[in-house]
Amino acid sequence: MGTFVTRAGAAALSLLLVAPCSADDLPQKPTPFDIKPGQELTIPVAVVDGQVVVGAPRLSKLGTAAPKDGEITVGLTPAPLGSWLETVTATEKTAKPIDFLATGVNAYVKIDEAEICGRLDAPTSAHITAASWRVVLRGFEIGKGGPTCP
């Protein structure tokens, strides 16, 4: 059996061979992280050139971790009986407040979304509908503060 290559594929391959790039040349965007009720993630965070850079999170059972300098711990408290609201709580020990989105999803369907506004002086929390299978943490950015954030 021979190999079949289209003209477009050959052109793309030739570009890769002519202009190699390293991982440093590619734009780096924070990867979204999944969390489920009863869990928490501790995420290393840094601000580099005005952009938020996140590292690999550590997963733990809710209430067992605390952030160290340069980290955010995000926990998802299960909904109490009779309620449809789970609580997303963030505790930050970062140089600047960090905002992010918590999106509740079932498979690939968005159920609910809450903006978590970073605070350095105390934990911050928001409610999210408990009908989701998982909550995706994404959109990390330097905190906006002001009237748009509670």
C-alpha cells in the first residue's frame, strides 16, 4: 500500500520542514480544569507580562488543602438536600487578584456559569446550578474588581 498525500498536506509538511518552531513560539492559553462536587483544586498561578499563566493543578478532597504563595485553591461544595445550588469557593494567595469562570456542564451542554472575582483578603464564592456533571474552571485573568465583581 502506498501513502496518499494531498497537495494541501504536502504544502503543510513543507512549511513545517522549512520553518520549524519550538513550544515557546506557540501561544500558551490556560487549560480548562474540571472539578466535581466534593473536590478542590489547588492551581499555581503567576502573572507574566500582564497575562495570567496557570500551572498543573493538584486535586484533593474538599477542605483538605490550602493555597501556598502563588496559588489558588478552588473547592466545589455539593448542593445541600432540597437545593439546586452548589457553591464554588476560591481562596487566593497570589500577588494580584485573579478572576475566572466556573461553567457547569452536562456532557458538552452548558448548564450554568458564574464569574469568580478574585480577592486577596478573604475567600470568595458563587453559586452554580447543581444539575451539572462537572464544573469547568477557565478564563483566568487579572482581577477587574469594581462594581462588576461582588
